[in-house]
Amino acid sequence: MKFGIASRLLWSYPLHEVITIAESLHYDGVEIWAEHYLRDKGKKTRLTISQSSLIVTLHAFSYDINITSMNKRIQRESMSQMFKSLRYAHEVGANCMVVHPGRISSSKDFPEKYWTIQIDSISQIVLKAEEIGMDVNMEIMEPRSKELVTTPEMANDILHAISRKNFGITLDLSHAQLKGSPLEFIRRLEKISHVHLSDTKGGNPHFLLGEGDLDVFGALKELKKRYDGLVIIEGWNPQDELGMVEKTAHIVKNIEQRLKSE
């Protein structure tokens, strides 16, 4: 199992500095947020990434995006942003792109109404990614208003419906904690291709490691039985970005040592 950080952890830093910091803290990888790359893309950023030994993944645009919107103009623009994200992923040499599934447009709608457009939209992204040799991993979302994909069973159903080798699932352990037992969540998922990790606190996700109530070691120990890929650390503290990333690096190092001794 390898560990990396989301560039969002160091949002106030230029992206090329994020890459340098991640390497200096001995992380294995970095997940570049498309919004971060859009802000800071350029020769310096691409050169720093190309000279880095980090495993690079890309998180597709997610701000104000809904690939299943019933407003067709919003839906088309959301898909356009997904295809732009794929271009960015290719530019930075990412081996996979994380996407959010679509949501319902109104809380009065029935989720079943969105099944066809969900499958069609994700399929289009996956097929386009296949053309450039890219994997696409759909994230299972937290249980909040209007989210459609929040359970292992729904993710499994989408896996079966699309059934492409380059399509997989991003397990977010913070989201899983909010559904009850992360261990059971892991066991019920048929395929895990990518992982996000942050803490939870008071029923809210995406706290920094060590600041919440998630049994991080227990979840990773269970995950290790069937997953040996990259785990991306999320969470954010805008008051002390670098300090929190450094603190997290020590926590991750201790976890790695414990996992190796098990």
C-alpha cells in the first residue's frame, strides 16, 4: 500500500510547490485537483511533475458539476468539464482520473429516474479515457442530500452496467465511516481501484487524520487484505496547510510501520 496527498491540502501553494513538498515528505503520490491545475498550469508545473518520481492521479472538476443534471445545458457543460479533465490528466501523466457520479436535481425526484443518464454519462467518460489509456474511478459519495451513489451496492450495480477494464471505484473511507462500519463497506464492495482517506468528526467528513473518530489503522488493515494501491490523504486546514501536511506525514509513517509489522 502506498500513500499520497491531494493537492487540495495545499490549496494556497502553487502546484509545482505542492509536488516538491510531497516528495520532500516522502509521499508516494499526489492527486492533482483539476481546479488546482487550471489555476496553476504552465511549463513550470508540467516540468516539475515530469521530473518527479511521484505517482500522479487527477481528480476531475467537481465544483458546480452534475453529470446527471436534468437541466440539459448544465449536464452538457458538466460533461465538457469531464472531457477537459481527461485532457489535463493526460498532460500531467496521471494513471487514473477520479470522477464524482451525478446527483439528483430535485429532492422531490425519484433516484431511479437518473439511472439511464448516470450510466450513459459515466460510460462516455470511460470510453473517452480508454482511447488515451486512462483509468476512470468513480467515487462513492457521502450520505448527503441529492447524492445518488452512497453505498457499495449502488457502486456494484454501476460496475456491472458499465463493465470496462479501465473503470473502477474510488473508496472514500471518510464517506464509508458515515454509513456505519468502514470494514463492512470494504467487504461489500466488489472492486476497489483507488482510495481516499481522511478523518470524520461529529458526523462530518474530511477532517485531518488524528482529529476525528475514524479507526484509521483498523480500516487500512482490512483494506490491505485486498488492495495494494495508492491511498490519497484528504482533509484541509486553511489556517496551517503546511503544518498539517507535515503532521499527517508523521501519522502516515507510523501507520505504515504498524501495517508492515502485522
